[in-house]
Amino acid sequence: MSDSDPAPSLYAAREPIFPRRVSGPFRNLKWIILIVTLGIYYVTPWIRWDRGPSLPDQAVLLDLANRRFYFFWIEIWPHEFYFVAGLLIMAGLGLFLFTSALGRVWCGYACPQTVWTDLFILVERWIEGDRNARLRLHRQEKLDFRKARLRATKWAVWFLIGLATGGAWVFYFADAPTLARDLVTGNAHPVAYTTMLILTGTTFFFGGFAREQICIYACPWPRIQAAMMDEDTLVVGYREWRGEPRGKGKRTADSELGDCIDCMACVNVCPVGIDIRDGQQLECITCALCIDACDDMMAKIGKPRGLIDYMALSDEEHERSGEPAKNVWKHILRPRTIMYTALWALVGFGLLFALFIRSDIDLTVAPVRNPTFVTLSDGTIRNTYDVRLRNKHGEDRLFKLSLAGDPAMRLEIEGTNIDTVNVTADTAQLTRVYIVASRDSDPAAAEATPVRIWVEDLSSGERAYKDTTFNGRGN
């Protein structure tokens, strides 16, 4: 290569993929999952749930302003974030479980990128036609009125889907009917409009133009999934020992051709544009549309289904020799998947246990250490504490504070001579509390004495406590 020759390009422009329409059990399953997941996403913010006059009535609400997460009858406070962490751990373990058992089924069926891409492709097919029509339109260099009209219509529908996606997302963070009215009238917070704009743009671009490139280049999961899989994992594969040598010739009794007639149906329906007959590939999202396409073709030529199917590498040797494959449950129920299931269930039961045993009242105690104690004029020793009382009920409650420990100590609430505090519904109220020990008592003379502060809900009788330390003179 001479110095005058241009440097070779290291970038290959993306060639758009136009999957052909296919029908079959896996395609029907994907439609069901698409309808259910999008229905849940778009409808959930509008479901109402009565929690009382003082609390929001939206069933699912991430109230960032008041630092609350509402999920139907469950209310998560900031100090209970371990519930959210536990759910994230369960989601991760669930992903590991399904990947070790069935490969990238999450990617192929329920990943948001897959769901919205399927929806965008459906819109594209409705407006521009099936695969051949879309290919002709793409290859048409001249931008005539028809092409401009079809593209503009398609992009307009994509934009509306993206707008609905961003709109549904912001409804999870504020009362949906109120926010919808504010959005239409221009009175919503700029953050809401900015969030909708970003999500509209990303949905429009990811589902309409990037599509499989997000799965191949942007998503880290294809690189991680190999650690979750082994020779017993069921993945979509091609039985080349049955299909090869492939060819379009007529199958006769003495024909050497395999069952594959090289019709390219499996390639034409693939949303990432791969040929599954080339073996397992990083790009494959295990959507199984190639199985539907191949089974349909096998039925037309009178051959048994399963040339492309869910299969495990450990079955290959048996099938090549004509022996039956293992039962599918023997592939799914193996030590790795059982371990993931046990861990998943353990975390789930732990969260349920913590949810059912948690109290509707709570308190935290923070000793004020500057100074650690005060000696009053009569010689008594006083410690100061900031007590935060949490009322998780939907109505105001009267809480009684008391002290357990040496009888020489007593508890006082700043600004009052009574031992009760009225705490507003669903709030955490900070109260300044003093613990006083008489001059000649053991707690006053000791350096540190353990004490326990109790709080009692006078309406329900529920009680909670926190242990702390009383600091004395130390002589």
C-alpha cells in the first residue's frame, strides 16, 4: 500500500434490519408479554388506593419530595431502603436463574429494549408493509411524496409512543391526574418536561433506529451471560447433523441432502440479523422467532419440527447417535439453578418476614454530646437527646415516652410537663428529650449507664424502644 492510497475505513455503516412477519407459539408468547408489560407500565400510575385523608391515593408512587415509596398497601420509608435493595437482589438472582436455565430469555421476551423495538417494528409494518415492501422503500434513493409521507407517518407514531413512554414514567413520581393537568396547561415543574423530553428522545432513537445495536454494543449483559450458562443451558440452536448438507433440491429416499432447504426464513425473521445456523453468537437474544419460522417451513415440506429449537449442548452427542435427548426438566432442575432458586427464595422470605414484623411506630435516639452532660443548680445531672418519632399510620397519633432503667432517673420532654407527644399522620417528628439523674444516685456518679427509651402508641398499644447511654460525672 503506497503513501498516496487512502487509509482503509475501520467503520462499517449499519445496514438496517427488516424482520419478516412470522406467526407461531413463540411469536404469540412475545405478543402476550408485550401487551402485559406495556399495559402494566402505562396503566399502573392511574390505579387508585385509599390510604386515608392524609396520604396520597395513588397505588404506586415514588414520592421523592416526602421521601416515601408507596406500593398499594406497603409504604417504604427512607430508613427502610433495605426493602428496595432486597428487591434489586432478587431481580439479579432471577436474571441469573433464567439465564442459567434458558439463556437470554430476558433479552428475547421482556427487556424494555426488546418490547419497545417490537412495538416500533409493528408500527413500521402497519405503515410501510412487510419485509419486502420495507426493503424496497429503503433502497429507493429518490425521496418522492409517497416515501416522505410513509416516513413522516411512521416517525410521528414513534414520537407519540416515545411521548407516552416519558409521560408514563413521570406519573410514577407525582399524582398522575394532577400532573397530567399541569403538563397540558404548562404549569408542571421543568424537571417533568425535561424528563419527558429525554425519555421521548431515547425511546424514539433506541426503538426506531438503534434497535439491535443497543443489544450488541451498548448492553453489557451479552458479555456477562456466559458465566451464567453451561452445557445444560437450553438455548436456541440449529441441529446441523440433521439439516446438513443444506440445499434446495427435492428430498428423495436416496438423497444426501439434509432437512434444511436453505430458505433463509430463520434469517429473515431474526430481529438482530444473524444466521442461527452458524452456531451460538453473542448477538442472539434467544427470542425463538427463528424456531417459529423453521417449524412453519418444516410443516410445509413434510418434515418433523425441531430443526431449530431450544436445546442443550450436552444433548448433542446423544442426538447425533439417534438417542433421545434428556427430559427438559433435567436440564432446568440442576445444582446451579436450584442454588439460584434457593437464594432467590431466601431473600424473598427474608423481605416478607421483615415486612410483617415491622412496627407502625418507630423511634431513633441521638444523644447531644456538646456537652455530654450538664450539672444543674441542685446538683442533678442532665443529658440531652434528640428523639425522632415516626408515625406510619394514616391519622395523627398520641405517643407516650417513658424510661426504663435506674428509678433515680426520670425523662422530661422539652417545653412541656407531660410525657406525651402528638405526632402528625405519616410523618417523623423530632422531639428534644432530657434524662435527669438525682445528685447522689449511681447514674450521676457513674461514667456511663445504659438506659432504654420506650414509646407507646396510646391508640393501638403498640410499643417500640431504643437503647442509649446516660453520661454521669465519672467519679
